[in-house]
Amino acid sequence: MDVGSDRYTHKLLNKGTIGKYGEWFTFATVWQYSEQDLGSNVIGNIFALENLEPGTTLSVDEFAFELPSSKSFPPQVSNNTCSELVVNGNAESTDGRGWAFYPMYSKNPGDWEPTITKEVLSNGSVNKFYRANNRKWHDDTIRFNMVKGCFVKAMTYWLSLKVRVSSVTPVSYQVRLSAPRADGSGTTYKYPLNCPAQSQADGWVTCSGPYVVEADWDLVSDDIQFNVILDNKVDVGPIWAVVDYDEISMSFMAGPAKDSALTRTLCQGGVPMLMYTSLHRHLATETHRTA
């Protein structure tokens, strides 16, 4: 709250997140505080759960509101930072009691945010994964940023991810890497992985292949953004596919001796982050399908 006026930031539950009446469900989100949010005119903050139907009884358990720990960031040791560019790619070791999706994010957080979901496998073990639901466009997918200093010309990475889609019609997808160029001339785009069409009948499908870093990344001014682009001729509304992700990885294979030299410190620009979670009642591409 500001002195003399109030400002609000809303976080919405994704469609399909709330279970049946009387069942527990998980709500996890991320707040990023701007300088204005923390200014001298701010006298306090209020956390509230709103828009419940009259007469609803709401129970809250395992509440956490915290700064992300070191496990939500790349390792600080420079000779190990580029060994794996994806943080928490398997959704198994995140903050927020294991339910906060950071460092993954959505480009349209007002419409939807990633969720961590769990399932029991045939062997009885529990698997966690990322889910994108309530999507509105073919590139509405989870995103994350990778350290620019790890993109040195001629370095080779092995890129891999598991995807499951709810689409009845088979849909293909591409992995897209992008970053703004330092001279302001636009954005550099690369598509290192093209994955064949799959449908909900295929279950989990692994797509993977090597990526050799081009010199283009020397000209960008920021970290490299990773996201998945679904075929816009198949992935269309009004009913958009739910897309699940797991075991996302971009691991170092080979490269020049200078590959461990980073051009920036690994931090989040000094911007404080808070998480809230409550548990409430193109080269050769390999593809593996798991029924």
C-alpha cells in the first residue's frame, strides 16, 4: 500500500488448478518487486485470497512466502556453470516446498503461469513435471533464461526434453533460443531442435540432439531465452492443448578451452524475488516415445 493510495498486483489460478470441493490443491506463484514496490511511500503489503463464492470455507496448509534459494540459480562456481544450462529442468528440486516453478516463467502471466504437477508412475514412484495450461497462443510455453557467457562459438551442447501434449491431432514443435542484439537492431533467433509431431496417444516423448553455438550470440546484450514453439497450423484455439515438460536439459559436450569464461556475474540484477506457495486441501534429432 502507498501512502494516500493503494496499488494491487493480482495472481490468478490457472484454469483446471482447483480440484473438487473438499480436495486439496496446490497454488504456487512468483512475485517480482520493482523499485516502486519497495519505495519510501510504501507502508506495507497485504496478502489476500479473493473472489471466493459466498459461503465458501477455505483451508490453507503448508504456506511458504520466501526468497528463492541457491538451488533456483545456476551454480556460482565458474568452471561448473556451463556444464548444465537448465536449472531444475526435471521439476524435482524447486523452492516453495517443491512447488515453485521459478526460474521457469510465462510471457503472459496475467493469463497463465507454469505449474508443477505430480503423477504416480507404473512402478509406484512419484514424478514431478511442469505443465502449461490455459494457453492462448502457439508459443505460450514455459520459458527460462540461460547464461549468455556460456554461448561461445564452436561450443557443443546436447539439448534434450520430454514433452506430452493433450492434442488429439499430432502437433510438432521447435525449440527456440532468442536474445536482443546489443546494437538495438532486433532479436537473434535460433531453432536448434525440430521435433516430430506427437499426440496425446503417444504419452511422454523425448526429443534430443546436439547444438553447435554460432558466432551470432557474441552480438546479443542479454541472457539467452529458451522456449518451445508449437506448430501454429495445428495448435490453434479455441481449445488449446495442455503441454507438459520434463527432464529439460542443455548440457555441455565439447568446445574451446575458453568456454568456462563468463562475461557477467551470475545474479538476478539485484531484483528481489519472492515466492508464495500453499498446499490447499539442427542436427540429428533423436526421439523416444514412452507410452
